[in-house]
Amino acid sequence: MKNLLTIILFISVINNIHTQIDKVHPPNWWIGFENQNLQLLIKEQNISDYEVSIDYPGIKIIDIHEANSPNYIFIDLNISSMTKEGDVKIIFSKNNQKLTYNYSLKKRRTIQNQNKGFDSSDVVYLITPDRYANGNIDNDIIDGLKESKINRSDGYARHGGDLKGIINNLSYIEDMGFTSIWLNPVLINDMKKGSYHGYATTDYYTVDPRFGTLDEYIELSKKASKKNIKIIKDIIVNHCGLYHWWMDDLPFENWLNYQEVYLNSNEETIEKNTVYSNHRRSTIQDIYASESDYKGMLEGWFVPTMPDLNQKNQFMANYLIQNSIWWIETLNLAGIRQDTYPYADKGFLSDWAGRIMNEYPSFNIVGEEWSYNPIRIAYWQKDNKNKDGYESNLKSVMDFAMQKAIFEGISEEENWNTGLIKIYENLANDFHYNDPNSLLIFNDNHDMSRIFTQMRENINQTKMAMSIMLVLPRIPQVLYGTEILMQDSANPGDHGLIRTDFLGGWNDDNQNAFTGKNLSEEQLDMQNYLKVLLNFRKNNSAIHKGRTMHYAPSNGTYLLARMNNHEKVLIIINKNKKDIKIDTDRFYELGLKGEELTDIHSGEKYLWSNRITIPKYTSIILTTD
Ligand code: CA
């Protein structure tokens, strides 16, 4: 009897844990979304031969779709808001054979704890996780992955940085005054080389074990949230990595664009055979664009190792939308940074962002449109009146136009149409944006030469560029290491060099930016400069949401004011290598006559009389508060 009982128990254990299903994506779901539909991707050998049934109160199978490959099916479910959390047993039967899968259904967080997006009250700290801090040396090398070694002296190899390293240094990030963290992607990139950058996803639901575990990602989000630091996830819907698991058995003939080229190639020949992107982003809006140019842009592969996903396939579209929602819900994200925005199908992008914003109304998404043309940047922003009728659901777009204007404005010689006038005139383009305050501004990022190198390692100019960026009516983003004058001057623009290791993130580092140990005077000065400014900005509603007024540059100086009923904040840039007296009569509208303003860095007081003296070759930020 006892033996029989053991056998029965044993069988029931087997039934519970032995799922026999290769993949079910998304791996779990939640009750209580606005959209009660869920589409499961099921992958298993000849799964299309099986009947599917579910017996769970409140869960209905709406439809079951076969794919071109017999090894996939897609199950459309409806999940009633009245359903209870638990394991939903999905049964797959064929003749006498039965496969089961226990699908976990959870409750959503309460509305009060729902995701608040990032906005112009935030400053985003951009971190390349492999290069920030190595919090766990045990995950540096993972056997079985295609790139399973580290080499810190190679800019394109893995260096060992991870999520734990970021968790360990949240207090530093908080003290500096950053309020959000954007991590370059941390999902698995099981690629042969260059996997450190993270943009070649090989599974959309798995954290790269070299960065850590899903639990550590959740821990990061929770601990950051306790410090009022928001987490922004980098997501890529345009392309995956060449070694994504589905590349061996694609569900549909149109799962990827230019799939037929891939099928007749191998890694060595793929570069020759692949139709890869012409990167002509203007073709998306160009009314004169040829079909071949347009297709080259939209359907071409980003690079030969990154296959282009076809979001016009509704199963792919659902897969990507649900994947984003899964991460938002799992990590309680504040935002998404969507990579290579114009490269994906724009109808899909509208649905994707719309679905997310519908579930999370105060969430934010920033899209990367690498264009210096405000017309094209504005096209992607929500509620922009586009002549082709395109309706975007994207709140925030990256402002490369302003980034370039700041670079030129600060680094160029002053002349009628060069220098500070570039910043002045580019800001004057804000009339064209539906919501300029929600654009993301930056002086550099992981793909661009660092600001200190752009400014030819001139600290005064670097401070000018950083200070103007941080008071503009925008959401500012700062690349890790800017605060310690990291540079890529030996080979400007080299990606490995831009993404140099942060000082102090590795145990054997001789210098340490987290503690200040062995930093140069200039590095400490810059770190403190930014820390003061960021912490000033943190609670400054005039900068977050105030009115903006600026005055045409004159004699190498430029004044911009941010104002609300409580406070006025001024930035005055003086590019001259001598002190300049400015006549304040021009600025009568600011209503500052007789007021005393304070320099937020030096503490020096400025009495706003007829003339004030602006120190040489610097920018000062003054407040009336
Ligand atoms: Ca590590």
C-alpha cells in the first residue's frame, strides 16, 4: 500500500513538473489588464498535431492558430478580470498522448503602485552595464555561451560589469542627483563577439546571465525605487540577434524580413547575401522616396548579425507588444527607451506604444530618431499633426537636433551665424513640437563621442555644455562617466572606447569614482560641479515645468531663463576669455531689477543692477530663491 502511494505521488509530481513543452511565451501573465486578450506562443515538436484545452474559471480559448512550422501554435486567450490567480493547466492531447503545462496567472499591482513615467523633472543616467561595476565575479564567464571569456583590455570584449554592480552603487547614483537609470539592454545576447553591447537579443525573456538573474533585475528595480530612482528599460523591436533561438526554426515564412536570403546563407556568407539597411531614415516620411530605398530602410537588416523582425506579421507584433508589457509589469518600470525607432514598421509602433500607454497612462517611452532635423523628430511625437495622417503614441523622442546645436554652440567660434546662435535658433524651433518639454536631451550617449572629447578636453566648455543641457525645457540624459571626464580622445567615436570601464567598478581599480580615491583634481571638480547642479535641479520646479525665455546671443554671451511663480533660474554663458559687463535693460521682462541672485555653484551673490559682470569663459546658473 505504502509503495503504491509512493508511486501515485511520484506520478503526480511528474505530471506537475514535467511540462514537456519547450517554450510558452510570455512565461506568465496577469489578471486585470484593460486588454483581456493574451496570445501565447507555444513551441514544441509537432505541437500543431495536438488538441488544446484549458479548464479554468474565467479563462477562455478564443482561437488557436497554426504557423508555417508545425512546431509552433499560437493560442488566443481571454482572461476575465474576475479570474483568480493560480496555475492554469493547459492540456495538449494527441491520440493517447497528453502534455500539460502549468501557466502561472498573477494579480497585477494595485493602481496606487502603478508605474509613474519619467519626465522633465528627472535626469536620466545612462549606464552600459558591462562597463560600470563588477558586483559578482562569479558570473563573468558563463560556460556554454558563445562568448565565454572576459578581457578588460579589449574594448569590444566583455569586461564583467553586471546588475549587482549597479545595485551596489545606487547610493552613489542617488547622491549625485540622478533620478532615473537607463541601462543599455541586459537581455541575453548569446553572440560570438561584441555581446557586451546588448543590442542583439537572442531571447526576449531572459536576462543575460553575465549581467545576472531576473531576480537581480527585480532587486535593482525595487532598491532603486526606494531611493526614488526610476528604471528605464532599453527595448529593441526592430531586430534580434543572429543566434536568437527561433532562427533555427522560424514560425512563419514572413517572421523576418528578407528571410529567404538568410535561409540560403551561413554566418560567413551572410554579409554578402543579406539585404541590409541603407539606414536612410528620411525615406519613412519622404514623399519622393523610391520603393527600393524605402524597403531597404524598413526591411533591410540593421547589420548582418541583426535580422530584421517583420512587425507586419500580427503574431510577431503581439509577441513584441506582450513582451514589453511583461517587462513593465515584472520590473515595475518607469519607462522604455526604444532603440532605432524609425526602423520598425510605423503602424506597428503606433499600436505598440498605444497598447502600453493604454495599460500604463502615466508611463513614458522615448524613441531614438537619430535625425538633426526637428521636422522628423516632431513627426514621431504623440499628437503631432502629421500631413500623412500618421498618429504616433510616443510621448518622448530623442533630440539629436538640440544635441548638435549645443555642441556647435559651445565649440564654434562666435560669429553672426556660428556659435551660441545655434543653441538660440534651435531652441526657437520648439514652436514646431507638440511637447518640447518631453524631448530627451543629451550631450553624448553610448554611440557618440563623449562630451569631454567633443570639447577637445576643455573643461570650461564641457561645463558650459552640461549646464545649458540641464536647464533647458527637456528631459536631460547624462552618460555614465561624464562626471569624471571620461573621454574617447585617442580614437573619437570608437564604441569600445566610449564605453570604457567606470573607475572603481572593479576591485583592482586604482582609481575609484564612487569614493573619490585617486581621482585627479579636475575629475573631482567635475564630479562636484555636476553633483551640485543635479541636486539643485532635482527639486527645482522652475526648471522642471517653468516658462522659458531667452535672449539672442550678443558679444559671446547668452542668457536663458526658466521661471515660475516662486523662482527664476538664469543661465548665462560667457564664452569670452575675459569678464564681460552686460547691460540688464534688455532683460526688463524678467523683472529682476534690484533682486539678489545666487550662483548655485560658488554661492556668490549678484545684485541685479543696471550692469552686472559675468566672469570669463564660464557659464553661471543663478537663482532668485
Ligand atoms: Ca560580473
